[in-house]
Amino acid sequence: MIRTIFLLTIIFSTTYPQDGIAIAKMVDERKAPQDIVSKTTMLLTNSKGKTRTSTILSKSINNGSKQILWFLNPADDKGVAFLKIEHDDKADEMRMWLPAFKKVRRISSSKKGDSFMGSDLSYEDMTNRALDENNYKRLEDDMVDGKECFVLEVVPNAEIKSTYSKHITWVEKETLIAIKEESYDLGGNLRKKKMFLFESLSGYNVISNIFVEDIQKNHTTKLTMGDIKVDSGLDESLFQEKNLKRLPRN
Amino acid sequence: MINTKFKKWAVHQSIHHPKRTLTSALIITLIMGFGLQHFVIEDDMMKMIPKSVKTRVVWEEVKDEFGNTDLIFVAFGAEGKSLFQKKAMSDLWDFTKALEALPEVEEIRSLTNLNKMENEDGFLLIDDLVNTKDLSLEEIADIKDYLIRNPELKKRVISQNDDFFNIVVIPNGNTSEQASVVKIVATAEKLLSGYDLHFGGPPYLVGIVSSLVRADAMFLVRIGLVMMVIILLASLRSVAGVFMVLFVIILSLIGMMGSMGWIRGLTGSERFVFSIMNTSMPIILMTIANSDSVHFLTKFFKKLRITGDKAKAIEQSIDSLMLPIFLTSITTAAAFLSLVFAPIEYMTGYGVSIAIGISWAWILSTTLLPSLIMLKDWPLNSRAIRKPGLLERIVDKFGGKIIKFPRSILISGLLLVAVGIHGIKLVTTEVNMFSFFEKGNKIRDSLEFLDKKMLGAMDLEFLINGDMKDPELLQQISQLQDYVEKNPSVSITFSIADVIKRMHRTVMDDDPDYETVPDDRAKVNNLYTMYSMSGDPDDLTALVDYEYSKALVTAILKNVSTKSSVLFVNDIEQFVDKNFTKYKDITATGQLVVLRDMVELVIKSSVISICVSIVVITFIAAIFFRHLGWGILAVIPLSAAVILNFGFMGILKIDLNHVTALLSSVIIGVGVDFAIHYISQYRRLARAKVPIETRSNRVIDEVGYPIILDALSNMAFGALLFSEFIPLQHMGGLMVFAMFSTSFGTLTILASLLELTGRRKKVMKKLLGEQ
């Protein structure tokens, strides 16, 4: 999960590009860790202020294209595990281990607008944005929390059938990291506001906090990543169905 | 003393400054009328119910937790033609999307946004059943096949013969139901012009009925007014006189509605809005203002006939009628003011505004009306003045004969009241708006269609508190649904237990044997988690709350009467008590249940109001006539009329609802008028030592005709009998009955009682304070 969102943590070269697409290209060429391991706490708050909290152990490689998650908390969910493998040429594979049934089930990934784990992040939010599937336009620079930012308008191409009409992304000039994003629904109305915090780890800027607010549902999601490890040498073989059934010690 | 001073002032103003009085009355009415700019019409009946009523509390809780649960049903198709074809599916897609785009709509449930849940070779799929507008024939066949395999889902979205789609629309809770209904109906009529269209559901009825009833009532009230004018013209034989009566009525109405607006505007109070419950307000004030004016005008004609002097006739009329008109006004106003204690907030505005209107009508009748009379020349040789009219002569001829047999009349009256008391026990409450429409009415036809071909158009909800991950509770919910579905009126129920059962079957390789609630909490939890990973969690928000501590069971029903629904809910409560071992916190709710409670409140409010009114009237009359006996006599005819009114409703199976329950106020308003006019005149003659042998005759001679004319002219509102809405027909019938019972109650029961009392000289002396 962290790796996929990590793509939004655009690290730019010191030479500022002049237009949107140039900025996007820099994103694609950025230096990223081989793998990331973290314990993520997810706090969901609905419009009435009621909350749900989960803790998840997450391991991912290749910019999050392969990811495995184990639920640690709440106790009711402990042992439930989830494996996602993205494919360029076919639908992503998603498998789930249901310990009470002792069964692995493949689940659908066709509805990209569906919420991921009941959060305000959809599967589309979690998936890499390919350069050629979006149009990028640089807007007037702006300030966010006293930080100077580039502002990009990202418009998905019609053929990818995005659930959004556009995104506006604020990129901090000094660190060249995206720190804020607004996403608009197909009717052009503001749907989500996203804020990102990063920490520096082993030469990488790694995402440490995500706050997403669904304006239309008045629902929020706060993800806090702890115990982050990068380049810990995860093996491709970890991302197999059989590994869902066993909750790793770390 | 105050009465005498005001009387003198009124006589002086009317005779010496008629133009100034007319101008002042017009200016004051105009100022009051400016309040109409703040006048608010409120169609949301749910706002009438006090927030403390338990079912409303639960209903609000349900809306807050699960979103709006009010359902509007739309069915479209063509008899006998399968809708599993490209154009119909495409039209359904367009219609669903168009409704989803409306800000007045919160959610749509139709075939095009139904989820399918399937397991193929271990691959669990939760996806849209219909993915696109333009479907191929193969895709349509697949959709049909899926629905056939899931009959419970199928009957939610399409009729048994596949010829009508069923679309459930949940209006946005923040917009008025009327606004939502208008948009939904307009969208359907625009996009589905080639199909048969049917609408139903409580919000649809609430949204459409309030405005239709009001429009129909306004139309028929206008006809009633015309009929009133004709009756007055025929009896008074003076166009100018009838115009003056109408003028007083119209200014009183402006004063009342304007005051309501002013209070609403100045205080911002929600109690002063005009709801369906206030529909009877204008009619009540019209009858009261008409009564004051008719009494004054007939008295004036009589006095002018005798004296031949206009000023003298006015002075004598004011002298004779100031106290009774003042008394009838103050007692009726006090009676309506007692509504401020009613539990329904809207009744405060209702009571206060009518009280203001009545007071204004009294001032106009005793100042403006004499001034208008003063300003006109009244040729003494005109027919209106020269000799009494036909009605007056009939009343004079037969009136006196009535009290020749006072005991027999009294006993007959008491027997009628006894029948009325028996009838009261038969009164039934009915709030189902289905009962508002006659057979053959377009709306009723639609509702009958939805009952016959689709699932019905009523809903009932059950809020269940408990741990929704506990298999025991989920199994109990499932059992509750099975029990509820045994009722022949129930078409379908749905709850979170259904979703859990479907997911269980799907996870267990689509084995039908597993379409059950798992017996293990961990398994239930795994299913919830799986849904959050593979489906849209919003799908569950209408079924279970965020913390899995509350669930909602919804039952869709065909038309049931309020009485049946109460029995049904009670039966379910007994079932829950008997069978729910661990969790018993289950409450029935929904618009039907809340409406039932509201009508109970309206009835309670009306009963409280009637009782308080009778007590207040007794004491006011007792104070002004200086003996409690007069107070008691004043309320006897109206009490008898109230009993007869409700008894009559019971015997003739006229349902009590929020419209008809309030009509008893007309009886209080008019009944007290008649009684006080009669008592006042009787008292005057008794004090003037008119012999007992001729006293009652002379009283009837003086007040019998205006009472009958007033009652007859008010019966013009019987025009409401021709309404296409049953409650308005009942209102019309009850108006006629109220006028009949109050006028005859006064001229028979009260007249007989006074005749018998008058014969006992000692008692009469005590009543007159001469002993």
C-alpha cells in the first residue's frame, strides 16, 4: 500500500520542469526503494464521528505492484490476509485468506471506484498512474502550510474509464514531494481531499501519514505508517497464495 | 362596565364616524395582511410530531444511522411485454441515471444498480449486475439468468411476468417530499413516455396529497362561498347586506392569516406554519365571522322594520348583541387558545391564529359592520325591510311549536346522545393515505397496481440493537424475517442477515445448503471483512450501522389499514418477546407507525382541547351571566353535538385522521355562538319579566331565524362533499352535520331545558340573581 501511494511522493530533479508532463516524467524516473515493510494503523471516521481502527502488516515490492497484507487488529480480523498482484495486460489478481473458513478466495477487482478496506481510498487511488493514461497541466504555483508548491492538473484519458474527472496535485518545491491532492468526481464536483506526510529513510522520502477526506460522504481515513523498513530484501516468492495463511512474526 | 363603555363607543363610532371606522378597519387589516409575506406552508407532516414521541425518536435515529428510509416506488412497463430487451434495459439505465443526478434524490434501487455476488471456480465476484447502458442480447440473457437463480432479488426489481420494472427511489431527506415527488414524476414522464407509469409509497403520497388536498379544498371552499352567498341572498334579500357579511368574513380571514405570518416572521417560530392540519382554519373562521355578521344584520333588519330609523336600529342592535357577540367571541377564542397546551406544536399556531381571527371578526362585526350599514341608505319600502323573508317566517311559524313539548324533546335529545355515546366506541383511526382516494381515482389505481403486480407500496422498518457479528442475533433476525413474511400483506423483507447468508453461500462454492447464517462469530466477521475488500461498503450502510451494533430490517407491504398494521406490529412484538432469547431491543418504525402515533396525538389533542374548551366556556359564560347554571346550560348543546359528531363518525364508519379529528373545533366555535345568543336573549326577556308562556316563543322569534340562517349558510361548505378526496368529503359531511346538530341542539335541547327551568320560578330567580 505504501509503495503504491509512494508514487505520489514525487521526487524531482533540482532543475524544475516547465510543464506538467515534464514533471510527471520526473515522477516516473524517480528513485524508489526495492521493497517496503510497515505496520499501518488505519483510523476510519464516519460523518457521525464514529470510528473503526485496524492495524495491518504490509509488505510490498516493485512500487507496490505486488503487495501482501495481514490484519493484526482488531482481534476479530486477526489472521485475515490479502494478496494483490498488478498486471499490465490483464486484470489484477486479488486473493483473500479467510481463516475462519480456512479458505483462500479470489476476489473481484473490476470496480476500480470501490473502496479499499472500507477506507476513503479506492482501488484506483491505490494503483499507479501511468504517464500515457493522463494529461498533465501545470497551474499557477501556490502555498500550502507555508510551503511553496507547484500545482498540477491531472486529467485521466477517457479510455481508462477513471472514476475521477481530474486531480489537482500540490508539489512542494523544496523537496519536490506531493503533499496535497484534490480529486474531482465525473460531475466535476470535489470528491476527495488528500494530505501526505513523509519521512526521510535510508535516502528515500517515504510516506508516513496519509489523511483522506471524502467530502461528499463526510468520511475520513487516517493512515499512520510505523516500523517502516526499506530495502529489507523481500523475495518475490513471498507473494504467493500459500503465504497468506501464516501470519509472519515481523 | 367595560362592555357598556365599549358598547357606547361602538355606537358612537358607527353612527357618527362611519367613514373613519371603515378607513381604520381597512388600514388595520392591511397592516395585519402584510404579515402574509412571512406566511409559510409546510407539507412535511412528520414535523408535526413532537420530538419526544418514541417512534419519532427511533425514526430519527434510523434516518441518522441508515439514511432516509422513506421509499417511493416507481413501476414502468407494458402489460404482457417482456422488458428483457435492449430498448427497455437502455431506458431503465437512462431513467436510473437521471434520477441519480437529481439533488432531491438520495439513492436509487433498480435493476441497473443491483450487485451480483458469484463464485466461479473459487473466484468470488461482487460486481454490478448491469455494467453498461447498451447491452447485447447475450448480456441481457445472462442478467435474466442471474435473476432467475436469485428469485428474492428478482422480485425486488421486476414483476413476475417480466413486464414491469420496479424502481425504489429514496428521496433526499434534506429536501421537501413535495419537491422530490415533483422532480421524480417529471423525470419519469419525460423519459418513459411510451410506458405505463405507476407511482406509490408514503413520501409520494405525502408529497402529492398535501398539495392536491389543498388545491381541491380551496376550489370547493370557493364554491361553498358562492353557495353561502346564494343562501344569504335568498334569505336576506339584500345584495348590500350579503356584501357586508362577505366583507367582514374576508377582512377577518386576512387578519387571521396575516397575523399568523407576522408571528412566524417576528418570532421565527415553527409553530406558526400552515400545514395540512390547518386546512380547516379558514372554514372555521368563515363560519364564526358569518355567524356574527348574520346575527347583527338580521337583528338590524328586524329593528329597522320596527323603528323605521336606521341610527336607532343600529343602536338597538349593538345594545342587544354586543354582549352575546362579545361572549361568543371570547369563549370561542379562549377555547382555541387552549390548543397551546396540545402536544402537537403546530396546534399552538392553529389555536392562537384562530383566536386572533375570531377577535378581529368580533371587532369588525360590532364596529365596521354597523358603519357600513350606516353608510348605506335603506329604503323602508324595500322587501328586505318591509316584511320577513320565507325562512324567517318558517322559523317563526314552527319555532314556537318546538318548545310545546319540552320533555319529549329533551328525552329524544338525550336518547340521540346515548346513541352517539355508543357510536363513539365504533370510531376507527385510519392514516393510510390509500384510504384518501375513491375507487377509480388515478392515484388509487396506481397503488392498486403496485399491490397487485409489484411488491406493494408500503414499508415498515424494525430497528434492532445488538451485536451484529453474533450469529445468534443474525439467526434471530432471519427468523424474524421468516415470521414477518408469513403475513399475507408482506411481499419481501431484507436485512444484513440476507447479505451474510448470500456471502456464506458464495464463499462455500455457491452451495445452496450454506445459504445460512454461519454458526461461528469468526466466520461472520470474515464475511464482513471480505465484503469490505471486494464490495462497496456503502452497500451495507442501509442495513447495518458503522459499529455493527444496530441493524435495520425492512419489510415491503401491500396496502394495510392502520388497524391491521397496529395488530401486525403488536403481533411481531409478541413474537420477539417469545422467541428472542438474548436480544429483545427491537422497535417497529417507519412512516406508517409514526403517522399512527401522530393521529393518536391529534385525537388526544382534540379531546384535551374539547374538554378544556367546555370548562373555559362554562366559566366565562358563568362569569358574564353571573351564575354557574348559565355556564352549564351554554355548553349543553355543544357537548351533545360533539358526542353526536364522533358517534356519527363511528356509526357511519368515517375514519378519524389528522384532517377530520380537528373538525370538532367547528362545533365548539359555532355551537357556543348559538347557545350564547339563545341564553342571552332568554335572560334579557326573563329579566324584563316577559311571561313564561310567551318567553321561549319570543326568544325563538328573535334568535331562531339568525341561528337557522347562519347554520344553513355555513352548510354551504357541504360543497366539500363533492371532493375527490375522501377526508374532504367527510369534512363536508361533518360540516353539514355540525351545523345541523348545533342549531337544532340549541333550538330543541337548550330551548326545552330553559323552558322547563323557566317554569320553576325559584330556580329561574336564582339563575337571574334575584334571590
